[in-house]
Amino acid sequence: MPGTGTLQPALPRTHYIDESSWLVEREQVLMHSWTCVGRLDELGLTAEGTTELLPNRVAVVNLLGESVLVSVTAERTLHAHYNVCRHRGTQLIPMDDDGAAPAPCALKVIRCPYHSWSYHLDGRLRSAPLSGDLDPTLFSLHPLGVDTWGGFLWLHPTPTAAKPLIESLGMAPQRTVRYPLHDLVVGYRATYDVKANWKVIAENYNECYHCGPVHPELSSLVPAFASGGVDLDWEAGIAHREGAWTFTMSGTTDRAPFADLDEDEKVRHKGELVYPNLLLSLAAEHVAAFVLQPQAIDRTRIVCELLFARDEVERSSFDASDAAELWEITNQQDWRICELVQRGMTSRAYDQGWYAPMEDASKDITRWLLPRLPQVEGV
Ligand code: FES
Ligand SMILES: [Fe+2]
């Protein structure tokens, strides 16, 4: 468009505020994507203090409004199924009335509370009392795709359309190869209900144009952020101020850097966004993992977990507050500005936004989303 200089158009406003647009995106995009659910060991499916799957365990998770059973069989294989009986649709393991999941439990069989059809943990129908000679293979629970990477559990709501998980992780596995993601454990968790579309939050994560105005504390730690981080080499990692080497209030900590990092990674910071919903911010001795859980067109729950080496967390002197304090400040600043974006987008005066040159990476949201919405004209 003449007069817009080097600006690039962002997605039209309907993608952020229109209810029917949300329903299409939810069904055609998010329900056809691998989605990160959270840390595997936080679901109660692994032995205490290990990443080893426990046999005969079932956890219930909420994925985009769908209740899902994640199970581990006696042979320690992982499965996921819709929490829906094949007889007449009863929810097999009840969610709380407010949609919260019950605690994970030890189970050998999933039994429907209505007419007692029962299922093996791999989803096969085990028995259907007084139902005659029916073929059990026709009445297995409806499956989801399930896989793990980096210690995170991933589900695919439409497994017939699923490519292998690794193909949807982009460059993240290679770029984080020296970080021991699989073995890290949660040392701090905060959950936020943010009144903004999930894409606003992803776009905000993907650019540092806002860092100077929005994040004075972070910009003090990383002086280049004050001018938007322009020219920073995110692939190589970003440098901190003199004497600082990690994302804490002081820029240092008594925790050791992860052992296998290269010399740059021991003093620099990296970031990854695995579409659609896992944001990783990688410091030398901890990783901040953000799982976005879209709730509605204008609401997103964000689970922020700070992950540390297991031996650090098990130390009696372990204290995550030096990292948590910086993240809490930064998170509140980000969620506040995202909510203001969402509010502004609802104005009749707003039609679409623009990306400045240094926001180019955030154009990725259009590159990721639009090919998955073939019926919507590109921008
Ligand atoms: S609805 Fe589950 S057994 Fe009837
Ligand atoms: Fe930010």
C-alpha cells in the first residue's frame, strides 16, 4: 500500500474479535494441530522424582474445551482418548462443574458410570453388559494423537490428519539441543487468565519492539532491549549487561548453568515459539515455559512454569524467587499490554495492524495460520 513505508500488514481484526472466526479457527486450525498440554511429570503419570511412566494411570486434561483422558497402560504405553462413552456419550471420568480436571488416579479399567460399559486403558472396549454379540473393535474410545518432546505432553485432536509431532516442532529441537528440557522439573508455576486472543500473546512474544516501553526491568538486564533488540542475533542468543548472565533480578544466581550448554549459551538467552501454543524462554540455568490455552476469542489462560535442573530443585536451599520475581514483573507487563491491544481491536475504528521491520518475526503468525485457513483471503 502506498505510504506505509516498510510496514507489513498484520491479520485483519476479525481474527481477533469475531466469534464466528474463532469457531472456524478452533475447529479447522487448532483441532488439526499438535498442541502442548504441559509437563508430563506434572500430570501425575510418572513416578515421583523421575520421568518414568507409571503403569495403570489416568489423567484428565481440558484441551480447547474438550475433556481428554490421558492414560498409561500396564505395558507403560501412553494413550489419549476423548472422555466420552461410546454407548450414549456419558462423560466417563467427570470433570468438575467449573470445568476443572479431577486429580490423576490409578485405574486398570475405565468404567462408564451410566450402564457400566468398560474400556481398557488403550481405549479398547472391554465389556458392554447385556448387549449381545457386538464387535468390540467398533466401539473403542475415540483416540487423539499423543506424543512427548522435551518433557512436554502433546495431543492432536484429529489423529487421522496428524503428521509426526517432530514435523510441527520446527527448529526448536535443534536450537535447544544442549538444554536438558526432558529432565527439567517445575520449580515455580503461575497461572494467568488474560483477556486477550491467544494470537495477540504469541505475536507479543515474538517481537521485542515493545521491550523498551513495556519492560524497563528487562531492558536494564538486556540493554539492547531498550531499543527493541534490533540487530540482536536470537539464534546465537542475546547478551546481558556487564556482569549478568541469566534472567533473574540481579542477572546472576547461585544455580549452575546447564552442564552441556556451549560457552555462548552459558551467558546468553534464547527464545522459541512452537506454534501454536508453547513459548520457551531459555536462560542458562532455567527455562520459562508458557503454555497458551485459548478459552475463547478474547480469553487465554497462560500457564507459566519455571523449569530447573532436578538436582537444583532437590537442594534444601533451592529458592526460585530470584527468577520468579523478574518473570512475574515481566509477565504482568506483557499480559496488561496484550489486554489493551485486545480492547483497542474491538473499536470500530480498527481494521488491522501493521508490523514494523523489527517485528518481522511476528509475521510468522500469518505464515503459520493462513495456510491452515484456506478459505480466508491472505494478507
Ligand atoms: S452411556 Fe456409557 S454405558 Fe451407557
Ligand atoms: Fe514482552
